Amino acid sequence: MTAAVITGASAGLGAEFTRQLVREFPDIEEFWLIARRVGKLEELAQQFPEKKFVCIGLNLLDPKSFRYLGEKLAEQKADVRLLVNNAGYGTTGNITMVTQTVVPFMTRGAKIINVSSIAAFCPTPRMTVYSASKAYVSAFTGGLADELRPKGITVTAVCPGPMKTEFFDAAGDHDLFGNIPWCDPVKVVVGTIRAAKKGRTFYTPTAFNKFYRFVAKILPMKWMIKATRV
């Protein structure tokens, strides 16, 4: 049984990844959606009555969640072709544990997508933990991509700017990044899937974010930190 596993699928990028992956990968037999709000997952699944969904209500901050997920994958003898590590709410979830749990069920040609951020390019005052966690996601992606290359499994990190999702509801501040261009979640997912299919390790959407990434590489970090105060 071929499967796609998508964490944080109840809203935002996770829900959009689900919608587009259903169309882009018609050969996948089951879509495993993971989030705390299982009702939201079921509503999303109802949009595609022709597809089979497994909606799993898990809190990925609970270590027991990974044991449960691993047991379910083994029970179903799942062949995971896609893993989207998206779960988060102003920080990342236990992305390493999700990956460690799912990779044993992936074979050659499978793809992993990790949701990083332009915050990974430079520490941002008032978002220091978030910036550090996203820098970890990007570094983790680069290293894992090399480790899994011999197995024929690709790993892609997407580094978008701010988007109109529930992220800022959880963060409690809708005024962050008010002066820079925002990303369209639909376009972000379209570009990410395209990049993953090509086997790219990193994908940064929009010209502004690409320019920001370039500037962050060449200017001293101290200057960038002052420039990015929000």
C-alpha cells in the first residue's frame, strides 16, 4: 500500500499540501493526515471522496505519538512515498522523530518535504527561538539529503516568507513582517512540489526571499540582526 504522510494537515500549508499532492500523485493509494484537530482532518478528507484517507489525531509533542505512528505504519505494511514535515505553531514540532519513524517505511524514489522559513537565513529579534529552530530544519534537511541519497530518497526544504495562515493566530501577533511581501500558500506549495520532483534540496519562493537569502549570506550577521528587528 503506497502512502503519503502529512503532519500539521489540519490547516495552512499542511492542508494545501494535501490538496495538491492528491492531484499531483494520483498513484498514491492512501493519504495519512496527522494533526491534533482530527475533525479538521476529516473535513479536508471529505473534499476528495474518491481517495482513501487515514485521519490521525496526534500531538507530536508527545513521544507516545511516534510509537503509535510507527506501529500503524508497520501494521499496514505501508510504502511511504511522500513525507511532509509541516507540523508547527510558531516553532517546529518533533521533526526528527517523525522522520526517524517514517524513513524505515520509505523506498527508492520516495520524497521528504520539510517546511523551513526565511527565518532560517538570519536570527530575527523577537523570533529568536523560531529562527534557530528553522535554521535547524534547513541544516537537518541538507545533512539528511546526503545521508539518504544512496537509498534514492530525496529531501527538500522550502523556505517561504510570511503567509496568511493560522501561524500568526497562534503566535498572537498579526503585525509581524507588515512591511515585506507576503507569500501565497498555494503558490508556495506548487513550487515546493515542483522542486521536490526535481530532487532539489532547498527551495526559496519569490524574488524578494531569494534576494534576502543572498544578502544574508554576504553581510555580517550582526548587521542582518539589526536590519531584521520586528
